Amino acid sequence: MSATDHLFEKLVNVVGSNYLSIELCDRLVYSKDYSIEGFAGDYTPDIVVKPASVEEVQQIVEIANELGVPIYTWGGGTSMSGNPLAVHHGIVLDMKRMNRILEVDPDNLALTVEAGATMAEVQAAAMKHNVFFTHQPESCLSSTIGGALSCMGISIFGAKYGYAYDQVIGLEVVLGTGQAIQVGNKSYLNVPAHNLLNLFLGAEGTLGIITKAVLKVYPVPPTRDRISIGFPDIATAMEACKRVHSSGCWPETVYAFDRRSLVQYMERAKTPIPEELSMAILFGCSGESDMVEKSLEVISRCCQETGGYELPTEVTESWWDAVNINRETFDKSNFALSHTDYEPDLIDACLPFSRFQEFSDYCDEVKREFGWVDIDFGSFIVAGPRGPIPFCIYFSVPIDTRIPREVEKWFEFKERMYTRALEMGGSVSNANGVGLRSAPWVREQLGSAWDLLTGIKSLTDPNNVLNRGQRGFD
């Protein structure tokens, strides 16, 4: 009996024959995500397993330890960093059967859900009780709660509410030993001296498998409105954002796109943009109507005082429709690029405010060197409550993966951009996950603290069965 057959025999006793497969056609589905990293190697798992309960997850992890087989947790497969890919083959643990909304508690502003539920399913359940979950990424129809919390996702409402993991008050996690633990509950301040929640959030399944989460939800605001502001360059846009922050306004949405990125969105919406525009920011506010109106007035004034100008309403609304993804607008989103001949991939980094323009200029310089002048190529900044806005800068490139040299150039470009970001005193962002995309630079960024992290890994996953080979855990 082969090792795979032996593994199959053990796992079939856990989940049943209908919920695992060793067929190549099934396994290939899990060999790539939405990243270019998936084209750089063979990440086909040996077996795909679909558990229905935390007890089944525990048994699968115990079997993996017994046989020395790695496990790679799979949510919606929408990652753009290669973090669910089976680097050393083994088991892919597809969590989508664990998709129950266990409780919506509007009185305590909490929602309890299994890790395999999609963002759209969570939002639909919350809205029935006139509350909403703040994390609404472009991939909301297929990305899962477990994936978002593991990859530190951020979305359109991040300026006010932060990352997906900022919305977590409780977790159920299966460690690499097979032990299930509970951390936190519906009490918003149920955090002891050591915040163990943050140990697993953003860890991409390397320290434990998230199986259930208790999430914060918020009352649906009575009013939402927005404006968009044009700027001559990044530096002016940065200054305007700092001015808005110091004004005391707390916008819900802050998206900043350069002209190339905005054109990409507006072309799908069939909306022209002003010729003179170089940079634009979409600001959104929520709350009582008079407060929203006043906030947008203050934001507009702050931006105009620094050299910005308000864009036409049709640009604002088309932009909003393109980024506020739902079933009707999905085909307009950047995510829809993945259904063309190109695969979009991105680099995201955090830079000191004073270096944003320099970093963007360097990106343009390398882009010209690589001959990408005529390819849709842009950047945007997502804000967050962790500091003055904006927060991260992204460079997105649609790559024709049918041309091997284009894929090679992408990896060369990525190395140069991340290296330069660290040289400028910046850091590798985790807003879209680390995975295979930026793991080498994360280790460099952590320096001597990497030894501490590997020590923690050895405690929660002593045999390194969880996402082996990911995030530098070889």
C-alpha cells in the first residue's frame, strides 16, 4: 500500500468517502490561487479533505502528526500571495463545509460563525438583524472568514474599522498537536494580560487552524455618502490625508488611486475622468445625515486647502460602485481581471509618509526598465485606524502568465520593490497576506525576533505540520 493510499484509508474513516479525494482533477483545483506564485512550482496536494466539524479537524491533524504529513488550510482560494498552496503537497484542508452562522446577537453586537462561511454569507445573516460586518473585500462572494482572519485582510471600510482581525473578540483554534482551544468570547474586553487572539490572527494557519470566530458587528448606519478628490501628485494627496486626520473627521472609507488604477476602474464603469488628474482619493463617511454632510464638507475643505479639487459626482458614484462589491457589481471589480488572459498580482508595502512619492517614482523607473509602460499598472493606498492615513501603498500588475519571461520579470520586480521598501525604512505589508509572495522579506524585517517566532511555532505546532514551507517555516 502506498503512503497516499494509507493516508486515504485513515482519513476516509474521519470524513467519509464523499468528502475527500485523491483524483488528479480534484487536486489540481487546489494547486493555484490568485497569485503569480502558483505558476512558479507544483503545489498539487496529495489529497483533499473537507471536514464538517472541529472534531474532524482535530482527528485530521492527529493523523497528519502520526504520518508526518503537512496540512494546508484552504478557504475560498482567493489569496493573492500563495499562502494556501501546498508547498510540500500533503493534505489540503478545505474548510467550506464548516460554514454555519451559529449566532447573530445584535444586543451584544456579536456574531459567531464557523471559519468556512463566506463574507457574503456573514453579511447577509448580519443584515437580517440590522447590523453589519465591516470586512467586505472584493472577493466577498467566495473568500471565507477563516481566510480573512488568517491573512489580515482589509477592505473598503478599513479606514474606520481596521483590518478583518480587528473585528475579532473570540476564536476557536485547533493547534498543530490536534488540541482545540478557545480564546475570548462575546465580551469585548475579554482579553487577559497576554493577548492570545493576536497570536493566531494574521498567522495564515501556521500556528493553528481557525475553526470558529466571534466577530464584532455594528448597527447599520442611517446614512452613507462620499466624495472624491483629485490631486496633482502623491505628495499633495498625502498632505491632504494628514490634514483630514488632524481635523477630527473619521472617514469610513479612504481609497487613493493613481490615474492608471482609476482609469482601470472607470473604463469598466464607462465613466471618463478629468485629463489633468494624477491622483484621486475616495472618501466615505457614515452616521446621521447632518454629521455625514458636515464631515464631507470638512474633508473637502482640507483637501482643497492643500491643492486638491472635488471630482464630479458621476466619477465618485462610479468609483464607489466599482469598489463596493456585490453580486451586481462583481464584474466591474479589479478581481474580475482574473477571468481574463491576465493574472493580477500585487506588491504591498508600508512606507513613511515622506518616502511615498520616492517609492512610487522608483516603481515607475523599474516599470519602464521592464517594458511595462503600456500595461495597466497602478497603485492605491488603503487607510486604517492604526495611524494617520493613508496606510499602505500597493502596486498591481496584470501578468500574462502564458509568457514565461513575463512571470520571471514579475519575480525580479517584486524582489527589487520589497528590498527598496525596507531600505527606505518601510515594511512589508500583510494586508493581503504574506504567503510565498513576501515571506523572505518578512524574515529580514523581523531580524532577531524571527527566533522568537520560530520558538512559538515549535510550541503550537511541534512537528511543523501546519502550512509547512509557508512564511519561512520550512
